[in-house]
Amino acid sequence: MEFNKSKTKESVARAFAAECQDGARYQFMAKSALSEGFSFISDQLKVLAKNEMAHASRLYSLMIDNCQGKEDNVPIEAGYPFEPSELKHSLSTAAQIEEYEAKNIYPHFAKVAKDEGFPEIAKAFLLIAEVENTHAVKLQTLANLYKANKLYRSPEKIKWTCSNCGYEEEKKEAWKNCPLCNYPQGYAMIKYY
């Protein structure tokens, strides 16, 4: 099938737009996490934003490589969820979005691409789905710890590491301020996977 006349072309365009939007959402969430005093979570969200933009870049390349001629505009129709940026809301919502993409959207896009004769694109969709599933697990784990007020507590002793200076200490609860650099608890690395 010719790519320019395929459903796969629309899927690539939709996925590209969604990945860009997800990258922006994680940047907004990272800013919110930092303002709430959770530097380590902010850093993790920035990594997710970077991942989403890497997906967008791959999808952009697939579009350019497979289009025959210039494409001025690829019409797409898709929704976008808007949720409050406070962590108490956004971590769980983002996890649900990632899980839905991983289990529904990308497998469907991959099947369409495979059926239309675009195995490289189908493979890319499935690989992105794997990463989105990993994002969902991480985000939901952080959401659960946050809601239970257990981000910096553990039932058994674990090694806490300051993400600023690297100081490590094994205990059940992270320090209020790092003993070495005096940075606040929000810089302690959270063991979530």
C-alpha cells in the first residue's frame, strides 16, 4: 500500500502529536513537583519528558522517510486530556494515560501498520508501547507512595541516596535534610521499582 494513502500515515501523525503533548505534560508536572519540594520526582518527570520527545523524533523521522513528496498538512483528529498539575492528581492520571496508550493505542496502530505492509513502523509502535507501559508502572508506583505518604518511608531499611551530593545512608526513613549537603528530603532518591 502507498504510505500517503494509508491509515498508518494518520497513525504516525497522531502518535507524533500525542508524544509531543505528553512531553509537554511531563515538563509541566516536573515544574509542579519542584514547586512542591520534590526535586527527585521532578528529575524523573524530566526523564519521561525526554523519552516522549525521543518517541516523537522517531515518529517524525518515520513520517518524513515514508512520505512520497512534501506534506504540507496531515489532518488528524484526537483528544487530549487536561488535568490539574498538582502531583496528588497528575501522577495517577498520567499513569492511566500511559497504560491506555501501551495497551490500546499503540498495539492498534501497530496492527494497522503491519496489515498495510509497514513492518518497520509496526515495530516502532510496539517498542514505544513497551516504554509507555514502563512509564505507567513508574508513575502509578510514585502516585501510590505519594497518596500513602510513603515516598520517604520504607517498612525495612533501604539505602537512601541524595540526588544532589550522592550521600548514602541505610535506614527506614529518608532524612529531613541530607547530612552532607543539607539539601531537603525532596532530593532523596525514591526507591520505586
